[in-house]
Amino acid sequence: MLRVYCIKTQEYFVSRGDMVLSGLIAKQGKRSIIFIITPRGSGDHRRAKMEKISQNSTEENRESEHPMDFLLNGDLELDLPKAGDIRKGEVIEHLKNAILIDIGAKSEGIIGSSELDSLDEEALELLAVGNEVNVYVVDPEDDEGNIILSYTRAAEEKDWQTVDELARSGDTYQGKVVGHNKGGLLVQVGQLRGFMPISQLANNRNFNRDRSTTDQLRVIVGKLITAKVIEVDRSRNRLILSERAAMKERRAEQRERLLNELQVGDIRQGRVVNLTDFGAFVDIGGIEGLVHISELSWKRVNDPRDVLQLGQEVEVYVLDVDQDRQRVALSLKRLETDPWTIVDQLYEEGQLVEATVTKLAQFGAFARILDDYELEGLIHISELSDDRVTHPREVVRPGQTVALRIIRVDPEQRQIGLSLKQVASERYLDADLAAAMDSYDESVAEDPAAGIEEEE
């Protein structure tokens, strides 16, 4: 059996064996179809058309009880649109207040003006004449016999399917922030709007408690944001997004990539994200490395907070990469000149310096030289006094500032020997006098008036 329907004339041509019928739709209701049947013997032009078509069809069993039985048995069924269907159709024509879509029914479907007024330019471009689009059947036949369609509803159906898949797969989505309320952001997801609570924003948003939350959210409106779908409840029209979850996944990917790329000796830009008593954590673009307190400076550091601040941008040296434990050790001081490499240029034996006692030990006292490099030297217990000393605390105390003489410089061992008892030693009298004269000459050169006042 071969059936052909002509949309333009609303006629059906039916071939069954040697019988060709043509029918004109006289009435179509929501539950019934009435045809005016013209048998083959009528000889009109429809028969000729159908005979030409039927030549290519496979001949069926001609021994039917009655040639009209197939109509009674329901073989002639039309794929009529039903409310809720999503159909693919072709845009046929743009009218003044409607768009006609051919979905293969008895007549074109209509997208009305009320929906067209709400469509954006991108959607209207997709509805250009000749384009194929998905449409939702709102009403297969309204009071005027029109098939009412909706592009937006079909797009929403597709978008719900998309967000369901995003929730299952865990993939990220990038959408535009289109609004906000006191609880969070509104993000466009196709024709849907997802909600992103403030608690699901990325940690690096760094909201200022002294500023209005609404004002800070308003700044994000109009920008693109990357998020993951964490909850979908279509029955409640609920779609929840999370930037924090997306950033966590992104950072994990960046961390793995960075660990594979990092090499000892690399120099990276970073940002201080945490300060502790034992050092500072610096984010170098996906992974947080530790700058131990001993690697903050060549100078002695008692508290990392004395050297760095949260959020400070710094340049760091990659000291070590532990792939197994996924840890990175960083350094700030390795990017500075190591004063021990130029210690011979800084100090010489017999030089007088001012220093602060830092700690005491049974064998002596440690003191930090008060200059730009703040190197630490040892005052051996035997160099504290000409008298016998049982413990350094008998002579000095931590925090005390004293004049000391350098008696040994050892760059290889990174040691400086200091002496308290030799500060007034006659052995260095000439050297002390020469140093005093050099210091005087330098001060005069810098301020000639000071020299004149001294002579007066």
C-alpha cells in the first residue's frame, strides 16, 4: 500500500493493489478524520498522478476480502502532532506577527507574536527562512484550527536535557551572569537560568566584609563565569551551579600539569595565599608551594609576617619538586645575592662592628651584625672576657647590642668569628685609627659643613 499526502491541496492519494483512491480532507477534529473518497473509476487527474507513483511500489496481495477493509482496520494512520511533542520543522515564512513552520502536518504551524517579542537576536537568526529548527507543540489545533508552536519551549526542553547530562558527566559550563539577588548570581544556561549561591563562588573572589555584598555581586553581572551543575530538579524548576566546584577541578588539572612541568631552578610568579609561623604558602598558578621561614631571606626572620603580606605578588625560585607527595618547595632568598659569596668584600679581620646578641650556648654567644646583610657570627666563650667565664650569661644577654671585633672570616664554612675582649686590643690600634680617619673623611665629603664645625 502506498500513501501520499499533498500539503498544498490537503489531498490524500492511496494505492491498494489495483485500486487507487483519492481523498479530500473535509473535516479534521482532534479525534477523527473524514474523507470524501473518489474511486479509481472516476478517472480524474488524481488517479493519473497516483498511477504514476504506484508503478514504483511493490504489488501486494490482491485477494482482499474487500478493497476498503484497510480503511476500517486502521491502516491509514496519520502522524498527527500532539501537545507536548517536539518536532523538527522548516521555517517557511515570516509574517508580520508570526512565523510559519512546516512540521509535516496538514498545515503549517505558527509561532505567535507573543513569543517572537521575547526572542533575542541570536534566536531570531536561527529562525531564518529555510532553516530547520526544533519546535514544541503547544496546541495541535486551537479554536481557529491553527497548530500553535513554540521555539522557546523546545529550546528549554533541550536545555534541560543538556543540564541533566552536565550533572551526570561532571563537565563544566561557561555562561553569562545575567543578574543577581542578595543570595547569589543568576547565570544564563541556554533558555534556562541557573542560580549560583554566594557560598558556591570561587574562593579567590575575596569578598570584602566592609563592602555591600550586593555591590560586589553587581560587578560580576555581564561577565562570563565557569561553573559545574550540582543540582537539577526540573519539577521545581531548580538549577544550581557552582563556580567553586569548577575551580577545584580546574586547579586539580593545573596542579597535575604543573607538577609535570616544574623543574628545580625554575623561576615563577606567584601570590602569597597563606602565612604561618613556619613559612609562607605561595600559589604559582594551580599549585601552592611552601617557602620555609629559612628560605624567606638571607637575614634572620622571626616571623614570616615581618617579610610578606597576604595577597602580595612575589617571584620565587623552585627549590624542590616532590612528585610522589605532590609538594613543591620554594625560595625567595635564592633570587638574592648570597652574602656569603661576597663576605670577603664585606668584612675583614680586625674590623669593628656593632651586633646584637641573638642566643647563648655553653660554648659561647651568637650575635647578628647590624648592617644590610645581618650575618650571624659566633663569640666563643674564650673571646668574651679576659677573665674566666663559666657561662656566656655572665657577660652578655640575648637582645643586648655590643661592639665586637671580627677575628676570623671563613666563606667556605660560612662562619664569622667575633670577639668582645679584643675590642680594645692594642693589636688593632693602628687599624682602628685608620678606620676612624676614613670614616671622618667620608662624612666630610658628604657634608663639608660638618668638617668646618669640627675644626672650629
